[in-house]
Amino acid sequence: MRSLLSPTGHGRKENQDNFLLIDGRGCAQFLWREQETRLQLTGWPHGHRRLAVLDGMGGHSHGREASEKAVEGLLELPAIAELPQLSNELNLLHRRLYQEFQQAGLETGCTLILLEIPPRSPGLLFHVGDSRVYAIDAHHVQCLTIDHVPATHLALLGLLDSAQWLQQVHAQTSSQISQAFILGSTLGTPNLYADTIDEELYELHDGNLPLFLRGLNDRRSLTLEPDSVYLLASDGLWHLHYPQEFIRRWPMLLAQPHRTLQELLDDLLAELAIIIRQQQCQPDDNCTVILVRKLTRPKDSAGGAS
């Protein structure tokens, strides 16, 4: 796990990203006032893990505070093994923080990628915003989430096809977002230009997604395969002029089971800094990455994260 103010040292002055990593022994790591902090949780079930990446809205004030408050709420949630309960608890947390920020006169929010991993069942995914989860093996990179951005809204309205959506979402960079945790959503409105932001989150699922995006539901079970590395990250990791040039190199950089996740992160972020300079993408964005893979050793069959 790593959260950088700036991959090159020439980016933003405040890290509005955050993360949460609760390991199988209940040790939690996260950022508090931009400093890495550890907390030992009591009563956390052995082998259960929780991973989250959050990106405070940089175009709004108090983005860092929004991501911190969301992490604080996630720390208060007990370990959860069922998807309906996870979805309900996170909806309740969103509504509580929405009211808290609205009453303070603050209109802000954050992305949220959360992966809940019980010890003996598939992972549970909950996604809001434009942070992403990728699965990487020796030959392929697969994005497992759908960005909540205007291009996705257009696709929901039937105004973009698969090729157009891929071009706008995965081949280009944009700072616009159509839904955020704490802030609310415009994804469910019948036209692209909504007058107001709906308080409720708009869940993408097979009942409202176009055919070419079905199966990528925002809230679903996710089985971790032992021959893949899973990457959770904020958009600072691909906020480049030509993001796919970098992403296509991930199998070479990350599909190395003999190396530690920390070593893989070092190489990934070092190459990112080089590409940012080459593509002249400075000032660069906050960048937060968690890598996780399922281990095959009997003593730790639940896997490891970094």
C-alpha cells in the first residue's frame, strides 16, 4: 500500500487521497491529517481483511476532510461477510456524512473503492466514483469497475456505444465525476445536465447498465484468483496523456509472484514518475495504490495485501 502526495514531488500541496487497510489480525492502517497512522481494532475476526481507497474531490474544498471522515466511519463498521449488509451499512454511512457536511455548508465528497475479504468466502466489492480495481495476470489487465463519470452517464442514456465509452473513459483523462461518496449523484437523472445533485447514491447493476458493461456491477462478490494481482487505486495512477501506454506495462511490472508486493509497488510508482515527466503531465495528482494477491501457502490461504 502507498499513498503519495505527488509521484514526482512537483504536484499538489495537499494529499486528499486516503486508504484503509485492516489486516487479518485487526491492525488498521490509514492516513490521518496526511500522516500514516496505525490502530489495533478489538474483536476483529481472525483472517478477515478490509481494503479501501478514497480520493477526496480536489475541485472542492475539504476533500481531505471528506476522505478522512469516510475512513473514520469505515473503522467503526464491524467485519461484514454478506453483500446486502455491506451495501446497507455503506449507504447509511453515506447518508450520515452527507447530512453532516450539508449542515456545515460544505459540498464535497470522495471516491470509495472498498474490498471486504472474509477468510473463507469471496471478496465483497463496493464502488463509488472513479477510483478503480484492476486484475492483472501475466498476459492481461482487466478493469473490474465502471467510472462514475459523464461518459458513463451518456452510456446509460444510450448515447455512447462501447468503443466511444472506452475511448472517453480509458484512453483519455478527465477530472469530471458524476457520483461521489458523501456528495451524492447525478447518474440517475434522465438528461446529462442535472440541476441538482441527488442525495442517494445511484447503484450501477445489470438492470440499468448497457449490454457492454454488464457484469461490472458496483456492488458484487469478487473471487480473488491465485494467479492474479489485484490493484485498487485512485486516478492519480493513470492521470496521463496516454494512460494505456502505462497500463499495458502492468503485466510485466506486477505479474511477478516471486517478488514482494512492496517491491512491485516500488517499481510501479518509479515508472509512473518517469512517464509523468516524459509525457509532461505535471503537476501530477495524488496517487494511492493497494496491491493484493491470494497466496497459496496453507498458513495464509486468505492472501496478502500491501
